[in-house]
Amino acid sequence: MKKSENISEIAKALNEVRKNIKQPEKNANNPFFKSKYVMLEGVVDAIDKALPKGFAYTQEVTSDGNQISVSTILLHESGQYIQFDPLNVPVTKNDAQAFGSAETYARRYTLSAVFGVTSDVDDDGNSASKSAPHEAPHKRRGAPKKSSKPMASQEDKDMLKDKIAALSKEMAMEPKPLTVASMKNAKVTSWKEMTKDDLNAMDHELTTELMEFRQKSEKKDSKKPADESTDELWDKLNV
């Protein structure tokens, strides 16, 4: 973290934000963990309404290979500043949609952490260890309507299948329920008639859920007790 020599004015301003901020409504659904979260727009709106005069923030976004880095910077009219260490978020696919998803997640997460916005439901890491959800009963549908939008190619679909297989392995889920859940959340009604927009929407959902899963896993791991040293174990064992 970088900061000016004195940050007393920023500390006062940040305290005012924390006292005045109204927690936004969690209006977005996470179907994989059956929870709700606040979208980036809601986080920004809640913070902007609570900012005192002369206090502002900005976010610096950079990309390096297969990850996005977002650093939040607090600025005060006195000249004082704080630049927080960047949050690095992996990008699972080399296209604009995946990078956009990673940037949105990183901006939302870092702003929430700095200003005390409860943008996610804290379930103490339990969701990371849940078994795969049961697949919903299949409902018969009529023949899908032909779309005038560009269709996803078989190569695109195969790449998406490979991604689902990799994510399901990391998230300890079966590929089938993961596919069904991502299609439902992306409002994709047919794999066979999938458009490029449908494919991008599914990829966005999968990327977001992977990042949420990793965040919850890291939170769970951070609460595990540290391993005892050899000397401590030696003393306890009375060797």
C-alpha cells in the first residue's frame, strides 16, 4: 500500500463514509451458491451518496497476460492519498467478455472492501464445500425459434465444454448441473440453437462463478488454524 506521509484527513473522511453509507440492496442472484449480491452499479451509487465534500476515489485497471489487476486510490483535497495494493483476478478466456467480467468483479470487490459495503452474503465459506446441486427435472419445450443473430460455431461450443469440464473439476461439481445452472442464469434455452451472444453470456456467468468460488475458498482457508511448529509439537508430545 502506498500513502502520503499524513493521512489524518483521509481517515476522517473515510470514517464519515462508513457512518453515512446506506447498504445497497442485494439485487443480483448467484445460482451456484443460492445467494444474492450487489452489482457494481449499486456499490458505486451507495459510496458516491456517502462521500463528504473534498473526498474522492478512483480505480486503476491494468492487465498482464491472463489476469486483471485493480487498485483503488483514495484522494483528499488536502493532497493526502492512499493507494491500496491491487487485487489480481485470473481471466479464464482470452477475449473481451472474460476480461470485462474479471474487471467488474475486481472493481466491485475492492470498492466494497475499502468502503465497508456488504456486497456479498457471508456464509463463512460454507458454499465452497457444498456438493453439486441436483439437476432440475427436464421440461418439454416446443421447437426453438430460429434466431437471426450469428450462431455459435461447433468449435466455440467445444471450447465452452472444455471450460465447463475444467471448472466443474475445480469446483467439485458434475459438468451437467454446472452447464444447466449457467445456461439458466444466462437465459440460454437451447445448446443446439446457441448464438454467439448466448455463448458469451454463458462464459460471463462461468467466469463470475469461478471467481466467487475462489474468493470463498480463500476465505475458508484463511480461517484454518496455522500449523504448529516442530518445536511446539515436540513439547506437547513430551518427547
